[in-house]
Amino acid sequence: MVSLHRIGRRLGGVGVAIGLSAVAFAHAQAQRQLVMYCSVDEKWCRAMANTYQKETGVQVDMTRMSAGETYARVRAEKENPHGDIWWGGTGDPHLQAADEGVTEAYQSPMLPKLRDWAQRQAERSHNRTVGIYLGALGFGYNTEDIKKRKMTPPACWADLIKPEYKGEVQMADPNSSGTAWTMLATMVQLMGEDKGFDYLKALHKNINEYTKAGAAPALAAGQGETLVGIAFQHDVIDVAKHNKPVAVVSPCEGTGYEIGSMSLIKGAKHLDEAKQFYDWALSVPAQSIAAPNGSYQIPSNPETPVPPEAPDLSKIKLIEYDFAKYGSSATRKRLLDKWTTEVKNAPK
Amino acid sequence: MTIRAVEFRAVSKRYGAVTALETISLAIDRGTLVTLLGPSGCGKTTMLRLIAGLEQASTGQIMVEGKDVTLLSATERDVSMVFQSYALFPHMTVLENVCYGLRASGIRKSRAVELAQAKLSLVGLSGYGARLPSELSGGQQQRVAVARAIVLEPKVLLFDEPLSNLDAKLRRHVREEIHELQRSLSLTVIYVTHDQQEALAISDRIIVMSMARVAQDGTPRGLYEQPNSHFVADFIGDANIVPVVIEGRQNELASVRLGPLQLTLPHHGAVAGPAELSIRPQAVLLSRGTSGLSGRVERAAYLGSHMEYWITIAGLDKELFVIAQDVMAPLGVGDEVSLTFGRTGVALVPREHLELG
Amino acid sequence: MQRPPRFPLIWVAIGAAALLAVPWYGLDDRLSAPALFAGVPWLWPLALPLLLSLCAVFGRPRPHLLIAASAGGLLWLVLQGLLIIHRGWTYAWLIELTGGSGPTQPAMGWGAAVYALACVLLLAYGLACRGFCKGDVFVAATLLVVVGLIALFVFYPVLCILASAVRDNEGGFAPEQFLAKLLSPSIWSLACLTGAHGCGVAWNTVAVAALVGVLTTLLGLAFALVALRTHMPMKPLLRALSILPIITPPFVIGLALILLFGRAGMITMWIGNLFDIPRSRWIYGVPGITIAQVLAFTPIAMLVLLGVLQGVAPSLEEASQTLRASRWYTFRSVTWPLIRPGLANSFLIGFIESMADFANPLVIGGNFNVLSTDIFFAVVGASHDQGRAAVLAIVLLAFTLTAFVAQRFWLGRRSYATVGGKGHAGIPAPLPGGLRIACYGVIVPWLLLTIAVYGMILIGGFVVSVGRDNTPTLEYFWTAFSIEKGVGGWFLSGSAWNSFIVTIEIALIAMPFTAALGILTAWLLDRQQFPGRRTFEFLAMMSFAIPGTVIGVAYILAFNVPPVSLTGTGTIIAISFAFRNMPVGIRAGLANLSQIDRSLDEASLTLGARSFRTLRRVLLPMLRPAVVTALVYSFVRAVTAVSAVIFLVTGRYNLATVYIVGRADVGEYGIAIVYSAMLVLFMMLVLLLIQLFVGERRIGRRVDVPPIDAPATALAPA
């Protein structure tokens, strides 16, 4: 948020400081600050930053980037970190960052109160990251198109490889999207590596585009750019909330999930503020910000009211997702290379 | 030893493989008007720009008033220049243009305006100070450029073909104004032109240049009457160049045979054997007798103040161009005439291997 | 004894102050002590060059000593910075040699910057004393400073890319990985020719770029021919067209195409409902990228070709006609050969622009990858392979530089159309009938498409969902640009404000530097002689051919760690703008300077004004059109830039274009389009205001360049 007054001052400052631009950037900030890298939906990111700033007076500089971009940024900056906290985004890059030691271990007093999957995420990383929400994988389909073509709505992963979906399924590229990586890892865990890849190869024939961003297929399904979009269920629900004709499906075979995580960046310049934010982000008021801003994941603090729109966890068959194995760089690199050569580059 | 206004000590200038000036050494006295004369591309403008500091010498030394200025920039030299295009700053008024150099050297404004006004009235432009250069005629612009240059009272004033943008009548007028100004202010002026008449009219001394070298250096009269090369003879004024044979040399003089005529002339370093004779058109005297070379009038032209004839001579494969003052009883085409030569206007030049411009 | 000159004394004093009183390390936060008090012994030798300089100035001037001392100071500054960084010795052999990790130091800061400047200026003074730049200190100093800045902000980063390409992700030296990555089939595979797989990304890029180059040239030629050789009233239209690509953020056209021709696009839906044609996703990939880029770059080709066609003297064509040639024969045998070099030039510009384009392939590329997007995903994608990014960047750079060199050296000598502004009598030959009809046939549909695209940009953000639900709405607009009244007064609560204001702020700051750098460089190139002038010109113009994504990656590699650490600041964004847009200023400056007679500055010099005064009092007043052009273009291009800055933005310095690309990337087209429309309108307003402002203040009776030519000179790299 920027007040008009501040803009006036800033623009006036530009006029004066044109010759001394470097100085213009150097003006010391007496205010307390927090540099936040945020990897969820823009709206939610902004609400988190604004609310925290409002409640504490700490000035939050928020940058929204996908989890992959943030991970790259944090790695690139490891010699001279600019960010303080990395909030949100799928858990794998957080685990990788923990693995590489570019994030800082911190045990929040809130930790014991969290749901067990959130605590397990902390254990796995030796407290370098923690779970803040859970989102299940699924897909959405365009209800109008399905009706128009008189098709039965898809209900299982197996439906998506049927020939009538040729060129009608969209998913993200696991090389660039955490969502799609979760999907790849889910298939391997659900069916075993060989069968899983057979499935992905069959699916490849129906894919119209591997998008860059994980949430894009959900939106595309809503807008009718594709019939089916594979994405996290909460992303599909968000699109549906915007009056788009899209319905969410939790696949019958069972599905994987992500644990949205949060990490402290090693060498943070505003460590105190970052820890304060960390604790706050695990509290009920902070986690309640999600639903009003169009994010319907399961919050990690059990006392936070689960939004009614959120997918009912009891009706979703969650697989035993092995985060340790599928979060490790080696497995990841091997499977991604395999997917790229055997699936993505395969003829249709 | 007297201090010279400008001195070149073995100066040469090269642009990559091209030589613009080849080892020039010369000195220019204070208070004289010296003209650099030559065809385009001969190096005269380069020489001027070297003095101004707009180019830097490749080798050698340039002295102005006894001070070595070889490495000084144009700004640091006490030399002003009037450009061919006048180079008046189009966005400044006439007065601002004239004040410019004074203000640049740190003279306060009121004083600068005073000096500038004085110089503007000297060139007859008082009252024009508030105009823009584009509102003046060519001649007036030229005078502003001169005022702008002399207001700084430079040690040396340079002119780069200053008259070439003026029409013929104005040219003669402005030429005289410059000459007058130079004499009354005792300025040292170096003047570049390719117009030999202009050079002859105003110079104390003319330096003729050709192919990056000095071809000849002397007074207007000396150059006209005693050219030391085919090139100079041909470039300054009109000249008939006639092949001759030097039969003998004695001291400064050589005896030359041209048909039946025996001439004795200063030899200018020409050795015995084939040479060339430069004969000015006015130096040929025509008569109807048989005392000299016999020739025949091929063409004749009446020009009001004088007559021009083209005359063939037996044994010479070239027509001679002759100017005669007698317009009352002109010769007719086909008339047989006898040719003799006057005392001046005939000079021996060494034979050149290369035919030049 | 002569009084010592003032200039070197002042700069020795400033250099000393930099060592004694200015914090040596750090730019904004965590400032350190001055160099001599920081307790860092390897900084002490920096005082020596200053002492030697003093000796060189007092008494008999000894320029050799001054040159040696200041050059030595600079060298030592660079060496210690490169050898010792925050984690100790930079190079493994130093660690082996000394047996320890070595001393450490943070990134250089203000003190180092001022000291370097002092040394450069002393060096310039020393060289000028030796006759360098005709002994003009100001020229020598300007030249050295500009060269130094280009070296630091163009060459050093590019070198860093080259260096990182031969390293693995852990920073170890791994040339065999480099070769493997360079020769990877994912770059060079030609499998698409046999139909089985997709081709390598390098061939993809070249193919699209060549296609775009050909199409933009043909379209541009059609426009130019119709404008100059028919009676169609085209002038206002062409003017509008020539402005469009400048004020349009690059990805916007791709976005609009999706909204029009996407599977659920407006036109697709309409045709689908009309003829019951199954909707397809044909626009994603090569067709979309090509159409978007051709839309974006045709106006540039048009401007280039207008200039070329105007340069063909009508008297030549008239001569041909008097020799009994028909109109068609005249066109084929006279006009066409004369404009052929211009066509090649226009093709190469389109080729380079297409290669460097990042945002359109990102938005509309679908599964079709090109080098610029691949570089981006190699850095930010899940594989996080900086080495691969560097290799791809080198491949891209090799392509664009080859095209650039070809354009400058090969075409430079073949341009027939360089008649120096002299008017030619005669009337240009009208077009042969068939050709005229062909031109109209190409232009009219294209104009309709352009209108549809820009109409979509302007209204697309104000309906609920283009094509599906065309109810007008202000929802997206308010989300982005709302203003609310809170406790502390009115405040801007919209999500776009922050990036919008930061963008304008940084663009404004970069603006004067870009213009100054460009105009000064143009002045050096046009008016000064110094050894290596040709090379200097080539290097200065070369940054045109370095794609933004390459610069972005290079800046991250070069300026994230000591000796110069700038990432995360607004300064680095402003710097990237200044050096990317500098060629615009150079072009404008060169074009304008060539119209000002050289004798004007020579007159000023012989009147005793120094070159600085000459520049300020004589040239700058006359260079005003160039200055304005440079300022406007640097501002507008900074606002619409995306490819380089996408790597450099941070929370505090988030930029409008990056924000929009982010929205478009996750499919939030409403906000993306509404924001783009606001940017386009804002920039139109800026251009109009400047036109008004400058229009009132024309100077003298000088004939201004017709406005239609200005962008041509500013944009065309040759």
C-alpha cells in the first residue's frame, strides 16, 4: 500500500534527486523492515503482507514469485541474501533449500500446536521449514464444454488418457512448476515408476500444452482454453469462485498433495522481524486470511476454521506421499530428466 | 634573433597512409599577410588547421610567437580563425556571437559587450547586435565572423577561404576590407585560398603548395615573374609552357635556344639539356616584321580591354596564347607575325618528369 | 617555476578524500570505515598513486609519471577486488598457494567508486598532456569515463556469463560439462525435419526470427510503398503506427491475440458459433509468436524502409522512364536493386528483435520454446541450471551479434541510399498496378488486425470475460487501481499502484543518464578523433544486439557478489535501463550532429572556449531535438522493458511489466489487460505532453526533422 502523500514526496524527490539517483536509493530506512518472498497467489500474498504491516508497523517488501523462481533467487543470492523470509509455495523447493543449507533452522513456539503433517515437514528438514497449509492435487473440467459435447465428466486419472480427451488436457511442465512435479511424483508413487511413466506417456498424447505456471491449467479450464486442467484442487475452486464454469475433481484412484511451507532465509538482514512473522504466520488470525482472499487450502493450525469451500479431506483419498524421497535433488533430477526425454519430447 | 609569428619546424601530418603535409619548415613574420595558395587537396587547409590547433602534427614542432604550441589544444592557442562557412552560432545573436570568445576567456559581461560593440562598428555593423545571423546578408555574416575573430586580439588571425561564399563583385570589396583591416591593426594574417588573383591582390607573401609540399614561397611579383616550376607557372596566372634546350650555363644564367632566338635567363637550377620555358601571355610582343620567331594567327578574340590571340609557330606543336593591349588595330586570323619577348614574364623552369595539374 | 595546474590537484584531493573520509565498502546499508582506516592492509597501496601524481604535477610536469601512477592505482583497485571477495580468495590456486582461505572483504562502495573516478580523471589528464584527444582534458576524461562505464556494465557482465558457462552449478571448473551442454541435442537437434520430435531450441529460434524478419520486411515495404507511391492518405495513419510499438509493452500483443484467437477467444467463439467449427488452440506456438512479433516489429521495418525509399532519387526513376522503360520494368531494374540493401537491413533488425523478444513467446508460445524463454526457465525453472542458462545465452548472443555484425559491416558498405539530405527534383514513379493491388491486399487486412488487437487491449480489461461474458465491469480496474480513504487519509490500495509508481520512478531516474550517456557518446564518435574510435563505436552500439534476458542473467552473475554488489537495489535496474537504451541516444545524437556543421565547434574552440563550454553553449542548444528524443525514448523504453528486469526486480522495486507478465502467466488476463491499457494510455499522454511542450519551443529557423523520421533514426541500429 502506498499513501498519496508518500507518492507526492517520492515524485518530488525524483525531480530533485535526478542527478543524485544513487543517493535517492540510499536513503536510510529507520523503519523496521521485512523482505518477504511469497510463492502463493498474488492476492493472498498482498493480504498477508498488508495485514502484518498493519498489525506490527514493520514495513513489508513483498515479492511474489513462483516457488521455483524463489528457490532460484534464494540460491543465487546465498552469498549475499536480500530476502528475510520465504512464505508459501509447494514444499519441495523448501526442502531442497533446507537440504542445501540456504535456509535457517528455527523452532517456532507454535510448532507443537500444528497438525501432524506440518510438524513432519519440520522434522524432515531439521526445522529449516514448516508446513503452513495442505493442498490436494486434482483436476478441473469445463462444465459447459462437457455438457455441450455430451460427455461424462471425468472422475479418475484413468479417464484422462481416453482418446476422447485428445488435445483437451492441460498440465504444467514439472521442470518449471512445483504443482506438476507433485503430479509426476504422485503418479510414480501411485502406480510405481514404470507404470507411472506409461501413464504419463499415454497422457502426453492428450496434452495440449505444458504450461509454465502450476495454476494456469485450472484457469485455462475455467476460461475454456482447455477442457481439463490438472492442478491443485484449491486453485480450481478459486477459479470456480470467479463465476467460471469449472468443476473440481478428486481422482478416484487417490491423489498426492503438497505441503505449502515457510522458511527463514539464512543470513537474513532482518532476522528478528522474520522470526516474529514466522510465529505470526502459524497463528489462527494469520491463517484465516487465506479463505477471504480466494485460497482454500487446509491450514496447518488445527484451530483455524477450515473454509467451507475447501475440499473435504475426508472425501479425498490421499496417498502416502514420501516427501523425503521425492523432495531430494537426486530423485528429482533423475525423474525430471527421464520425463523430459521420454515423455515431453516424445511424438504425439 | 627576431621572434616569428608562426614557425613550422619539420612538420608533417599523416592520416593513416595518406600524407597531408610532408616535412614543412617555414617561418612567418609578424604583421604580414601571408597566403597559402594551391589546388584543393594540396594541404593548405591542413596547414591552417595545424596552426589553429584543430589538427595535431604527426611529427615536428609548431611555434606561435616563439612558444611551442605543438601539443596545445585549439583553446589554449592565441590564434583566431574565420571559417569558410563563417560558423556563426545560429542560436545566438550577432552580439552574443562576438562576445562569445571574450566570455569564454572570463571577461565580465559589460566589458565584453563594450569590446564587441567597438569591433562591430569597426566592421561597419554597429546597430546589428541584436539580430540573428540568419537575418544578415552573406557579406554581413562574413564581417561578423571577422569581428568575432579580431575582438580577441589574437597573435595570429587565420582565414579559411573567407570569400568563397560571396558573389564576384562583393568578393573584391571584402578582400580590400580585410587587407585594410590587416594593415591598420598590424595583424599577422594567414590566408588560405585557391584563387590566385585573390592571393596576388592582397598578399605580402604567397606560399604555393602542391601535393603536401611547398612548391614555391615568395612575393606575388616574384612568383608571377619567376616561377620555379611548371606547376607554379601554370597555377599562377596563365602561362605558355614551351619545351627548350639549355645550351650552356654561366653563374646564375643559362643560355637557351628557342627556334632562331637565343635567350639568356636565370636557370633556377635547371641543368643543360632539355628544359621548359614559361612565357606569360603579356610577355609576347607581336609585330608584323621578321626580327623574331615567325608565327601565324589561328584565332583571335576581342575582350574590350585587350585582345587574345592563339598563334602557331613552326616547329612547335603547341599554340601560344598571347594577350595584346592594342585593340585599335587588331591582327586578323591568318596574319603572319613575328614574335619577340619582353624583359619580364619569361622564365626557365626545370623539366618535370610528371605532367602536373 | 610554473604554478601547478588546478585540475589534477583537485582530483588528487578528491581521491585522497575517498581514501580518508568516504566509507570504502557498502552502498546503502552496512557502510564501512574509509579505506585507510578499515584495517585492511591491501588497501594501503592505493595511497601511493595519489602521492606520485602530486610529484608528477609539482615542478616540471611529468605526464608519464601521472599516467603510470593513475593506471597503477586503477589496476590495483581492480586486482584486489577480483582476487579477494567476501569468502576469501577468489581462485583455487590462490588458496593452494597460501594454504588458507585468505582474507575477506565485502563489496566495494562509495569510497571505491570515487577513488576510481579520481584515478580515471588523473589518467585522462596525463594522457591529454601527452597529446591524447588533441590535448583536450574534457574529451579525454569523458572518453575514459564512458569507456570505463561500458566496460563495467556491458563487458564485465558478458564476461561473467562466458565464465559461468564453463563452471558447474557448484562453481567448479568443468569445461567438459560446457561442451556437453553446448552440443546438447535439446539445442541443436534437427529431428523436426524428419517429423518425429521437435527441433532444438536454437533452430526454433532462428526459424521464427527469420520468418518474422521476412514478414516484417515485406509488410513494412508494402506500407512504405503505399505511403510514398500512391495517393492513399496515409500520413496520419503511419504516424500513429510508428508510435505504437514504442508505447506498447512487448507482451501485450500476445495477450490480446489470446483473447481474440485463443480457444475461447472472441473471434474463435464467434466463428465457432457461426460455422460450428471445433475450436482449436492453433494460436499457441509458432503462429501466435509470429503474428505477435510481426505486429510488434512491422512499424520499425516500415520506418526503416520509408527512409530507404525516400533515399531513392526520383530523378533515377524518371531517367529510366525517359529511356522507354515501363513502370514495372523501372521498379524491377532500378528501384528494387537500389532498396535491396535497405531490405536486408530491415530483415536483420526484425531478426534481432525477434530473437531478443522474451515476453511474447512467454505469453503465447505454448509448448514452443525459444532461446530467450529457455534461458529464463533454465534459471528459474525446477532444474536451476545456471550453466545451461549461460550456454543458451552464449548461443543467443552469437546469433544476434552475427546478425549485428553483418548488418553493420556487410550492409554498411552497400547502402546506395545515402544521399546526404539533398533534395532531388522529380516525382517518384507511381507503383505498377499489380503491385499496388498486392500492397493494398496485404495492408488492409493487417490494419484491421492491428485495430482489433489494440481495441482488445483498450476494452478487454473492462468486460467480465472476453468472448464468454461481455458484461462491462470495472472490477479489474478497481482491483488494480483503487484508491481508498483510510485512517491516515487517502491511500492507493490497488494492487498495481506500487509497481506503477516504482516503474515511473526508476524510468525517470534512468532517463537523464541514458540520454547523457548516449549524447556524450555520439559527440565523442562524431566530433572527436582518438585511437580505436571504430572499435569504440562498435562496442557502444553492440548493447543493442545483446538480448535483455542475456543482460538480466549477466547482471545477476556479475553484480550479486563482491567486488561490485548491486542486486536487490533500484540502482541496478536503472543502470540496466541506461545501458540497454543507450544506443537510442547515440542514434539520435549522431543523426542530429551530422546536421550541425563541424566548423561551429571549431570556431568556438579557436575563440578560446574549452570543449566543455563548446558542448554546452554551442552544441547542446542545437542538439535539443536529439536530447528530447533520447529522453523520451529512454523513459518509454524503460517503462515497457521486461526481459532484462524480470531477473532484477525485488519486492521494493517491482516493475509494472513484470507484474503484468506474472498476472498473464497465471491466466489472470483481466488485470493484465487493464494494467497494460493504462500503461499504453499513460505513455500516449506522456508523448503528447512532450510534443506540446517541445512544439512550443522550437528554436531558430532550423528545419526540424519530420516527426515520422525521428523514431527511425532512433530505433534503427544502422
